[in-house]
Amino acid sequence: MLEIAIPALFAVFVWWFSTGLILLLDNLPRTTFRWSLLISSLIGAAALVGLVGSAPVDTVGGAYCGFACALLVWGWHELSFLTGWITGPRRRASPPGASHWLRFVHAVQAILWHELAIIVIGLAIVALTWGEPNQVGTWTFLVLWIMRTSAKLNLYLGVRNLSEEFLPPHLKYMASFFRKRPMNLLFPVSVTASTAVAVLMVQAALAPWASDAETVGLTLAATMLGLAILEHWLLVLPIPATALWRWAMRQPGPEDATSAQEPLAHAR
């Protein structure tokens, strides 16, 4: 079982630490954002090269490399969004009393450039690794993309825990696109479908005909999918997700308060 346990534990640790690191960088003074983005951009570009280089390598090491490179590319996207560098054309809250359709349009406008950037990079990864034996990096990026899109839709439709604490002051207007409800109709579909896929991936990883590289690669991707499912459950369960990354978060100072672009206008 070590062939399953080791990559699973590795994926859990990398997920926890990388998420905390992004939150830590985003909670530093805004004067540091330029350097954080410059360094993360260089790392993201190198990770893309690593994805292309590892795609033909059908080994355990190649699986770990593809997985790590996909996470680094995804981390660049997350940091570029949370620092406010790549978001969307709308940078203000949706007005109180806006209709559901108008609030949806505003929400799309607020994240449009970010989503388009993910689509472009995702298609580039698929194209660059197409037909190669090592698809772990592509699987990982697609899992992150699909599950993060699902989480955003669930936040828009309404969940118990909005996790507004993760929004930095300069993105507090994003909370106006969320809705607080016990649950929404999309949530059980999201969780059920993703859980079914995760089970199939684990079964494929445990299949007797799977090679060591396939077992490790499928375990890494399935673990990330399982963690994304856990994040979905944290949206509706009375459990504070912030406790996992308290070490990476700080209380906003006076300079942060003045940097917020406008007061929140929550849609309830």
C-alpha cells in the first residue's frame, strides 16, 4: 500500500502548504506584490517547460514532476488573482437588490480575465502534452480547473460558509457575488459526480495491470480531486476552513482598510 500512501500524503502536504504559502504572500503588504508576482511568473514559466519535458517520461519520477509543475502553474494563476493583478473588467461590488441575472453578469465580469487566462493555459497544456504517455500534469490542472469552477458556481448559488476571510481587502467586493444559503441544487450534483470520478481513478490506480508510474500518477490526481471534494463539503458544513491555514493569515491593518475599493454589498 506504500505505492498509494506515499503519493497521497505527498499530494495532501503540497496542497496544504502551497495554499498556505499563497495566502501568506497575499496577506503581506501590497508593496511586496510586484516581487511575488515576478518570482511566481518566472516559476510558472519554468513549470510549463517542466510539464512539456516530463510528458514523454513515463516513470514514477515523471509523474511527480508533472504533478508538481501543474501545481506551480496553478499557483501562479491563484496568486495573480488574489493579488488583484488578473481579475476582470469589473472591480466593484454588485449593487444591493440586483437581480440574479445581473448579479451573474457582474460576477462573470469580475473574474473574466482570470478565467480566460486559465482556459488559454489549460488548452496550451493539453496541446503541449497531447499524445504523450505522462498525462499527470494535464490531469492535475484539469481537476483543479473543473473543481475550482464548481466551487465558484456553488458560492454564487449559495452555501453556508462563504469563506470571506480568504478574500484580501482589495478583493472584498467579490463577496457581493456570493449568496449565503444552507445549500443549492448544484452542490449534490458537483459532489456526487466528482466522487464517482475519484472512485474510478482510485480503482484504476489499484488495478493489477497498472504500472508503477500509472499508480502514482492516478493517486496524485485522485488525491487532489478528493481534496477538492473536501473543500466543497467545507462550504456547507459548520466547520471553519480557515483553521487549516491560520498560520498564513494576518489581521488587516489600517493601510489594508483604505485599499479596499468600496464597502461590501452582500447578496443574500
